[in-house]
Amino acid sequence: MTLVRYEPWTLMNRLHRELDALLRDPLAAPAVATAGEQPSVALIPTVDVHEEADRYVLRADLPGVQPADIQVTAEQGVLSIRAERRMERREGASGNGRIERVAGTFVRRFTLPKDVDADAIGARSTHGVLELTIPKRVKPEPRRIAVEAA
């Protein structure tokens, strides 16, 4: 079962940014921004995938992402999850602050197995967890053909 598409450049870009941040200021955490500036770390949600007898279930942690900001598509054997977590803006806030929560857009792609029914995929977001149910197609039973004597 091939379910995860390998995207090495996303991780390499994140590692590069974190190393740059560490080398600039050895005491600073790479994901931290000061008030008014956006953290520059890519948002990469954790995902669990498991197989059941009649379906696959995928759960992705998306804390702070509204269901309206999540887009799930299945096209040509590839399942894509695109979401955006928006920064909370406080009007009239003054003084210094520390922002560690990351905002931004991300895309995760998964190669679907051949036995899935892509038209029947279901999606539900509850308490920051996106759950996709990906049903399997019913395998046709072999048909026995009777042989008549001539």
C-alpha cells in the first residue's frame, strides 16, 4: 500500500530556514517571531493513516484551522489537503509580545491505493482534527461459468 507521497524539498526548506535562524542568533528559537512579524516556519501537520476492512482513515492535526479554510481534493489518484491557518490580529494592542504559533498555508499530498472509491471520500473536522474516510471499492466476486455438454 503506497499512501504517502514523498516530498523531500518541503522538509529540506524547513531545515534550511531553521539552520539559518540558529546561525544568525544561537540563543533564539527558530519558530519564534516578535510582535508584528510573521514566523517563517512551514506549517506541516502530523497525519495518522490506518487501514480498516472496508476503508482507510486519515486523521490530520489542524489546530486553529477553521473548516472553511480546509480544501480536500482527489484527482488522478492523488489526495490533496490544502489548509490555511490565519494569524489572530488584535487591534489596538500595544507593547511587546512573543508569537510562537505559526500561521500560513500548507499542502499535503497522498497517493491513493487503486482499490479506493475516490467519489465517496468523506471529510469531517472536529476540535482541530480533520478526519477523512476513504472507502474501498467492493471487489467483484469471481463468476463461475457452467460448462454444458454438447
